[in-house]
Amino acid sequence: MKIDLEGQVAIVTGSGRGLGRTHAMALAERGAKVIVNDLAVEGSISENAQSVVDEILNNGGEALANGTNVADFDQVQAMIMQAMDAWGRIDILVNNAGILRDKTFLKMTPEDMRMVVDVHLMGSMYCAKAVWEIMREQAYGRIVFTSSSSGLYGNFGQTNYGAAKMAMVGMMNTLHLEGMKYNIKVNCLAPAAGTEMTKGLFPEPVFDLLSPEAVSPGVVFLCSKNAPSRIVLGAGGGSFDVFKGFETVGVNLLPDALTAEGVAEHWQAICDEKGMHETQSGAEQTQKFAIQGATKLGLDLS
């Protein structure tokens, strides 16, 4: 079934070029009205954002440029009002804006850490916070956070970036639970793409293969009416996969083996992957531990 976003309103942060640009273009092609955000001096519009808007308009779509710094909550709220004043609703938020400050942890300063966390984590939180009540009241919303393999698996020299990107998954997990009854679907994208931000990180043939255009179809799907929720969608070079957080069944060490030595002695059993499944919430893990302990001690938790 063809995905149609006609009449919906989307905000795509950091969409003056690279992945954000192709996300904005792809959503507009499906009928969405788009706020094209790209960092500019406060009160002005970047040439990149205006260029994307012009391209959307020339293709028969609707779009407005915005220069908000997503790390400034007041500016973010003004961006949301721009969309509401123009179109009266917000259906889609794609948190794409980001920066890199790569250094080994030895050389990384607190300022390097704070700057990346402010843009990626706090910027994404500010945007989600600013649209959350709107989406709740209209009982519809689609939010996409941008995670990364650097957060899911680690990457040399990217402690700040990896920490911020894994935080996207934590934010998604909880907002998924809080948004369920309001038809707000919350997901993460973990893209691999050749952009200005990643230039020099990939060999040239790989850089060319990993085009932003090969990622954006996944974003369109995550923003659609029939989108899943609480998914980390990997995307790159035309390939798509899903990252899942599995947890082993584990072993309860009560009453006599609850020591560090007991953990060491039972380590293989603790790590045994047989029977493990994808845990759906922190409460589910707590419940599992409580049941295991109660069973071991013969307690009735009912």
C-alpha cells in the first residue's frame, strides 16, 4: 500500500543538507508540509535551508525555512509556533540535527562532551517536548530520533557522540510507553551515510555507496500511519535492519551464592543465551528478577 502523507505537517531538524535534506525532500514528495530547519544566526535563515525549501516548492510541495538552534529551548518553541501558525498541527518530528567533536577520551574536554550532548540529546528532547502536548491532544504523532552504531556498539574517538546517540534509544523506549494511548509512535534511525559530517570517515567508494537518499525511505516508513513503535532501524547503502536489546534468562543466586564468587562461578549460566527474549520495559526486567528470587526462596508475591 502506497504511503501517503498528504495534509500532514513535518519538522525535520538539521535538514539544510545531507541526511536531513533527503528526509525533508522524501516527506514532501509524499505530501507532507515541511519545516526545513538548519542552524543560522538567530533571526535569520540559512542559505541551505532556503535552498531545500525552494526545491520543495518548485516540485509543487509546501515548506518553510527555519534557522533555530535546537540546543536552545526558547528557539525550539518558536519553531513549533511557526509550524502551528502556518498549518495548525504537527504530525511528524524527525530529530536529525547533530554535530561531531571527535577525540579520544584522553584528549576530550568536558566542553567537547557537553556540546555534543547539548545538540544531540538535549536538542532532541527539546523538540520532542515542544511537540508532545500537541501530538497528545490531536491523538496522533510520529517521532524519529537519530541514533547511531557509535552508540549501539561504540566507535573509537566518539565517547561524546556515542553516549548521546545511545541516549536516543533510552528516550525512545520511555516515550513509546507514554505515547501508546495517544497514537504517538516513537522510533530511532541508526543511519550509515556519506555526508559532510562523515566525510573522511569512509573510503571514497564506500562514501559514494552510502548515499543519504538510500536511508530516507526508512524515515518515510517510520513516519507513516502504519509505522511500528520502539524500533531502532539501521539503514545504509539500501540495506535495512533492526537492532534489538535482548536479555538472557539469568540465574538467581539466593540464598547461599549471593557473592562475587557466586557470580563468577555461575557466569556461564548467567550468559547462556538459551531462552532469552527482547525485554519490553524496565519494569519487565524488575518483575523477572522478583519472580526468580521469590521462586528460589519459596515466597508468594501475589
